[in-house]
Amino acid sequence: MRTLFTASLMVASICALTPFATQAQGQQGALPEGAGKSAVEAVCTGCHRTNEITQSSGYTRDGWKELTSTMINLSPSPDTENAILDYLAQKFPPNYNKRAAKLVSGPLEVAFKEWVMPTLGQRSRDPIQAEDGTIWWVGQFGNLMGRLDPRTGEMKEYPLPPNAFPHTIELDPNGNPWYTGNKNGSVGRLDPATGKITEYKMPDPNAKDPHTLVFNREGIAFFTLQNSNMVGRLNPETGDIKLITSPVSDSKPYGIKVAADGSIWWACNGAPCLFKMDPATMELKEYKLPLGGTTVRRLDLAEDGMIWYVNSGKGRIGRLDPKTGQATEWDSPSGPRSHPYAIVVMNGGVWYNESGVRPDPLVRFDIKTETFQSWPIPSGSIYAGIWRHGRATREGNLLIHQTSTNRIIQVMPKRQAASR
């Protein structure tokens, strides 16, 4: 009774700090019986589904302690903490063969620099570099935006309007940070000097989930709405929002980019397609991808005009030539269930991750040699989390994150090692 009561108080506390916690649905993956199960159910499943536990590759007791410490502070209730850690360590010890990644060695060396975000359990994500070198991010579950000075490590977090739960952050041509209100149907702009938020609500009640946002050179915003099956355009000067529905049913518009010619490209996370959109008329041109079962979370544009994308549904990466419509794909090292997710094209390579395996590997595909190399993405002394969206820095580094462990990470390619 004591453990259950303490756990109930603890989950109430964390849910008060993290309102999205109350939205946990579909508690998939039944937990095995054992001492401490009730504490895990009371605390952990208040914020995420049990399959996040049952499908994990497991950790030692110290590993579980490090992981849970990024989500919730259990130190005021040591009995509850011990019950949870003992249970997780016993029932879910390290199982490195479960959903194991196939890591590929190669000549490139990289270094990882990590920062842990202040608010626990915030699901930090989508870091982007500002002109002054600072790094902005959003905490989706924490309902906040944040700014990091990588030179000093100083961080500041800004609360957002209730139920915004931002899915991404983007900077407009003037350097102002914007977010998409994924839960309250909005797009917002932050004034860092005052903390004031200017909200732009969706004009259509069916437009419920603004997702990923980009700006063109003219300062016009374009954004996807995944489950609403829509794409939107916002003029910040007038506040005018125009929405269109994808002509492909349940195509789930997801990643979105602006090409050098000003055209807008977006990916389908529910169908085998990419779309090119005219920014003025919002007229669409569909590019069908060759394999059934293809779904594309994100895409990026190379300097030569090629469109690179992750084939999340088939465990591949692909390249589309927009002039010919021809698509070429390569199998990702960890296979058809590797679920490639984020993608950035830089330094002659395609950088992405394999989110369906453990650890979550950072993969580089060398465009010239068509070869792969990969590294496990760290989260402190453990490997836990998913990289969902990233960007390159002006210095040629890569900004990524691990949502499960509250981390923003800078990946720094170091040098080409001697040939082996």
C-alpha cells in the first residue's frame, strides 16, 4: 500500500508538470508480474505506453536509473524508486540481440557533445542553430521552447500557451523562433526579449495538428498537418492562413523543405509519394515512389537538386531526380525493419538514423562511394532514445537529439582516418 500510495502521488506530480502525460493511450505490451509492477504502472505509464518498456533492449539497474532520471525525479520517494528500478532491472535486463542494430565501421571519425535539458521528461527535439551560434529547441511534452548557448552551456526555457505541445521549431529569415502547436491547432512565434507568444490558430477545425514548419526567403511559412492530411501556408504579416488537403487519402504529410528554386517539397508518411508544391498557388505535383509499403517521414535537398528521403516503411534511403522522376533506393544496414527517420544531407553524405533498432544508430551514406558507416548515438553512458528531426550547422556539424533522454547533441565529424 505504501508503494502504491507514494507512486500515485509521484505520477500526479509529474503529470501536473507535464500535461501531455495524461494523454498516454493504448497501454500496449503487458508487463510481467513481479514486485514493483504496480509502481511502474502507476509512475511510468502515466507518461508513456508500456511498450516503451517491453520493446526496449533492456538495461542494468544503473542504466535504468540513469534513463528514468531524465524523465522524473524519484529521489523524494526512495521506496518507490527502488521498487521501480529493481523491477525493471530484473524483468528487462540488457538484451542486446533484441532489435539489434547492424553497425558498420568506416573511415570517418565523429565526436558527440551532449547537453541535458533542464525540465525533466520534456521530450526535447528539433534543435536548430541561430545566426549568433545559439541553439533553439522545443520540449514537446514540456510545452516549451528553449535556447542554449553552446559556448557556456547556459540555457533558458520559455513556456508556451496551454496545450500547444510543439512538434518542431523553426527560425524565420529575421531569426525569430516559431513553433507548431501540434495539440492545440496553432502556429506560434516567440519574442525572446519579452517571452510574448503570438499565436495563429488554424481557420479550419479539421486542421488539428500542425507538424513541421519551414520558411521561404520571403518569410512565408509552410507547414504540414500529418493526421489532418493537410498542408498550410501562413503569411506572418497579415496572419492569413491557407490550407489544402492532400489529394492522396491518408497520405499523412510529414517532413517539408524549401528548394533552391523556391518550390516546396513534402513527404508522405502514409503513402508511397513525395509532393512538389508551388508556393504561390499551392498547386501540387505528385511523385510516386516505386515500392508498395513505402512511407516517408522526412526528406532533404542536396545542392545538386536531388531529393533524398528515408523510406521508413521499407528500411531504405532513396534519391529522387525531380527532372526525370526516377527514384533510386539503397537498403539501410540494419534491414527492412530499421525504420529510417530523420535525414540531413551535408558534407557529401546523407546522415540519418535507424529508429526501429537499438541502439538508435546514426548512419552516414557516402554519396560518391555509395557506402555506409554508422555509430550508436549516446545518451550519457547508455543508448536510449530516437532522433526525429535535425539540421546542419554553418560549421558543418550536425544537430540531433534523443527525445527519450532529454538531450540535444552536436555531432562533429573529425577527420578522415587512414585507409584500412
